[in-house]
Amino acid sequence: MRSSDVAVMAAGSTATAVDVVGATKIFTVAKGAQVIALDTIDLSVAPGEFVSLIGPSGCGKSTLLRLIADLDQPTTGSVTVFGKSARQARVDQDYGIAFQQAGLLPWRTVAGNIELPLELHGTGKTARKARAAELLELVGLTDFADRYPEQLSGGMQQRVAIARSLAESPKLLLMDEPFGALDEMTRERMQNELVRICAETGAAVVFVTHSIPEAVFLSDRVVVMSPRPGRIVDVIPVALGAAEDRDDDLREAVGFFAAVSAVREALHGTPAGGAAGASAARGVETR
Amino acid sequence: MRTSTSRTRAILAPVIFGLAVLVIWQVAVVVLGIKPYVLPSPINIGGQFTKAFDTVWAGTRVTGFNALIGLILGAVTGIIAAIISALARVFDEIGLPVITAASVVPIVALAPVLYTMFGAGAETARQLIAALAVFIPVYVNSLRGLRQVKPVHRDLMRAYAVSSWQVTRTVTLPGAVPFIFTGLRIASSLAVISALIAEYFGGPIDGLAKSITSAASYSNYTLAYAFVLGAILLGLVFYMVTLALEKLATRHRPSLS
């Protein structure tokens, strides 16, 4: 029995948040050459579960996320989101999404950016304003509502992007290396905030990263992928405790290091003992 | 403080240079005894400009109004055509060769034909010539801007599952604003130049260019230069107003360069 099946059963739910079955993605590049970005991927994510996708560059983790978001379509296989096709889920706005670049609209204020999806989907002005105020409070940017993105730091912009992804209270969050461009300190603070936000909203999350500690700190399960062709090599259950217990102390706890070692072993296929430390970090950040 | 010094310098340098040119011009005319019909001195031109200000102003108003109508007409149609081209590939494929052909046509060459078409007593021909001249840079720059959508914004809009018109309205068009204004800035001078040159080919006898011709034909060269000064000022006003609008519209963005 695969560990993903266990997680789904543990969650005790009939409809999974995400169900990827035998998904393969082949890109045709120049001169008709083909690249297998993803090779028969199976993955289930339970409602409210936090799953990280980790692996070196080119392992297809972002592609897998794009398939779930229906930004790309699988060559073969199927992607189901809350029991419907990925396309239908996108049309129904069942997920919120955040990318490595914040992707804010520079001509809109912070509040205007957060309201964007609500505005596009026809939410009234008063309701929009109220929701934006709520989200600004959640990401701690209430004082910056009327600022423009260029006046904000990278970390603040990313917080706005996360608030925007939460605007329509989605039950699924798709995040493609949202903290990838941030400095280490900002990054850890953002991780703490994300854990809190997820606990408050109860959303399932699929989180793409290439940082092992980040994956371990945030996730219920870490999906380890390998490149050429993109495959899932291992799924490691982490779940280091309830959200309210996950603070900076956890980053120094024994369980945390054990999980980091386990993910590292899965990534490199070697025991992460003292000697193996040197071989760590091949295309993957271990900080 | 450094920026304010460099800004002062950026303003001061051309002003000093301009004044120096005027001084040299004045001295040269006086010292070399250049006849006014060859080249009047700046002081004489300035004097004539103040003396005949009402006439110059009347001419400037006519030419300026033609240029403004042309600028608005050409800009609106240029932007709309660019939006249609950006949305529908077919129009883009039809549009490109037409625009390339149109950009080669010396538009003022159409003036005599247009005067016949709309009657020599109307300003319509002049306004249309200005509009045609404006259309091309506005269209080309707007279309370029409309194609500059960032991949992250495209993904975001696809994730939002909105119509292509909504994408245009919320992302593509606002994103193209700096490019549209670059086109408008080029077009603003073109509008004045075209409206002015069109007057040389016929039509009513009230614009700046007509006044320059008639002043010259009466051997009143200083007055002719006073009208030229009016034309220069008109061109500057058009340019500066569009520049100010551009700065206003793009004040929250990182610079394009």
C-alpha cells in the first residue's frame, strides 16, 4: 500500500483534493525532439493536507503543479481536482495559485491586487473591500493597503501574492516556489506564516520547492522526485505536529533533522550519515 | 542631493547652450551686417512676435486645433486597431503589410487629393492628414506593448479562467500604457508637423504655414520668422503635454529602460 493511500484514508474523506493518475507529460522541443517531463505520475492529496514536491531542477515538479492547475494538459493520464476534471476545477475557481514571482499588477495598489480575482469574478465592491481588509490583516500588511507594489520589499510582495491566492477562500492552494526568491530570514518567517494561514483556512496545499528544510517544516508529506524522466521516487510522511506547535524551535528539534535526513536520502539514494553529508546538495538546497 | 544637482545640470546645460546660440546669432547678424531677408536677428524676431502676437496666436489656434483633432482621432483609432490586432490573429496578419505600406507613404502627399475630396474651404483634409500620420506610430507602439504580457500574468489570468476581453482590460491594456504613451509622444510632434505642412498644399488661408508663406511673399521675413517661432512653440506644447501625461500615467511603475 502506497503511503499516499494511507494519508487519504487517514483523512477519512471520500473526495480527494487532488488525484493524479498515470499522468505523463511529453514536451516536443526543437527539431521534433521529445522530452519526457513527467513519466506516469500517481499522486493523491487529501483535503486539508500539505504536500510538498521536491527534487532537482528539471524533475518536473513545476510541470506537475501546472497540470493540477490546468495551465498545461497531461499527454496521457488524468488529473482530478475535487472529483472533477482539472479544467472544470479551474473554471469553477476551486484553487488559488501563487508563483515564484509575485506577479502583482504594478498599476494597482496592494488592496487592488488582492481584490483582483474577486473583481474579475464579479464580487461586489463592498464585499471585495471587506475581504481585502481581512486578508491584509492575515498577512500583516494592513498599513500597506494603499501602497503600490514597487514600494514594497520582495517578501511583502510575496505576502500580497499569497493573500491574493487566498481571496476566494479556495480549498486548494497551489504554490510554485513562492519563497524561492526570498532571503533566508524572510523565507523562514514566511514559512511560519504559511503554516499559520493553512491552519486557519484549512486548505489543502501542493507546494513546489527545492529546499529540503522548507519542505520538511511545512509538509504533512514530502514527495521526492527525480529528473529525466520526471518520476516520483519516494513519498515521505513528515507531519511534525500541529500548526500551533510548529515554530522556530521545531527547526532545531531532533525530529526535524531526522526528517531532513530521510528526504535527503531519498533524493540522493544514499544514507545521510556523517560521511554522506559531503554528497548532499546536488542540485538541491540543503540549507 | 546628487540627483537634484544632476537634475539642475540637466536643465541648465541645454538652457545655457540655447542662450549661447541666440547670442552668437545676434552678434553674427549685427557684426557681419546680415540683411533681414537673409536672416533676421533673434531680437527682431522676438520684437515682431510680440508686436504681431494676436495674428500669430490666431494662426497657432487654427493649426493647433487641426493637430489636436488629428492627434485624438489618430490615437483613438490606432489604439483600437492595435487592440483588435492583439486579440485576433487574422487582423494582425492583414494589418501588418497594410501598416508597413502605409508607413512608407509620405502622408502629406495625399493633401491635394484630400482637399479635392473634402473641399478646399474645410479644415477636414488637414485634420485627416494629421490623424493618418499619428495613427502609425500609435498603432505600432501600442501593439508592441500589448504583446508584452509577462508569463506570470498570463498564467494568473488563465488560472482565473476569465474572458480574453477581461484579460485585455485588466492586464494587457494597462501593461501597454507606457508603450502607448511612447507612441503618443512621437505622434504629438508628427500631428503638429503634418497639420502644418498640409497647409502648404491648399485649403483655407488661416493656419500658421499659410501665414508663413504669405508673410514671405510680402517680403516680411521677420514676420515669417515670428510665425515659425509660433510653430515651434506649438510643437513644444504638444510634446510637453503628452510627456506630462505619460509621467502621470506611469508614475507607479519601474522605468521602462
